[in-house]
Amino acid sequence: MKAIVLGFMVLLLAGCAAQERRPTLEQIEEVYLRHAGSDAHSVFFSNIRGWRSAGVRMLVIEFGPRRDYLVELTPPCEMNLRFEPVIRVINTQRGILSRFDSIQVGRDVCRIVSLRRIDMDAVRADLEQLRLETPGVNERISEEPADQDSGGT
């Protein structure tokens, strides 16, 4: 009986040791920030292909092939970003995303703090080194211009 219990404990410990440790959100953010360029005032786009969480208050928006931007948001978007399947872009001018615009995550509307072009090939390589898959691109996104006075009746 002791041999069975001892064998079970050895297997249990071996299984725990074999599990990979997942990087923290702070480590993930560090990878994205390391490969982000300087802050851009605005980004012109015709469509948004998708988005992915990049940590606690950051996301990457894909505007086209090799046109990825790291977007840092103000609180309260800190915790819900990783679990929301849909975000909403609230921009003041159609086809332009700027630091004056917002992203809605769930019920929270969060202002954009910065927009920085990002090298996703380098990010993927670093995340692979951390034995972490790049978070999948979420396809469901809606773009709506900010409410504007039409001047009508």
C-alpha cells in the first residue's frame, strides 16, 4: 500500500514540475512595450481587421497587414479587457483613430492614452521564447463615430 501511495505522490510531483509557468500580465506588457515605436498623434485606417489584449490596460489593433498599433487605455479598462469578446471604437472622425478617441470595453468607456506602431513579428518571437502563444485576434469589433450634432430638426 505504501508503494502505491508513494508512486502516486511521485507522479503527482512530476506532473506539477512538468507544467509550464505562464508569464504574468506585466511580463506580457513588457514584451509589447519593448517592440512599440514612438507615440503617434493619429492613425488613418479604412477598416479594423481585429484586436488582441496586450496586458492589463493595453490592446493591439490590427488595421491591415503589418499595420498593428499598441493602444494604451485609461482606467477603468484594467481588468475586463482580457475577457471581453467585443470592443467598440468611439472616434470623432471616421477613418481616423487618435488620442482624443475612446474604446468601449463592456460598459466602460476608456480614453486612449497613446497609439504606438508595434512590430508584431518581434512580439511573437519574444512571446514564443516565453513559451506563450500570442493571444488570438478577436474579430468582432464595431466602429462608431462619436455623437455629432446634425444641426437638423
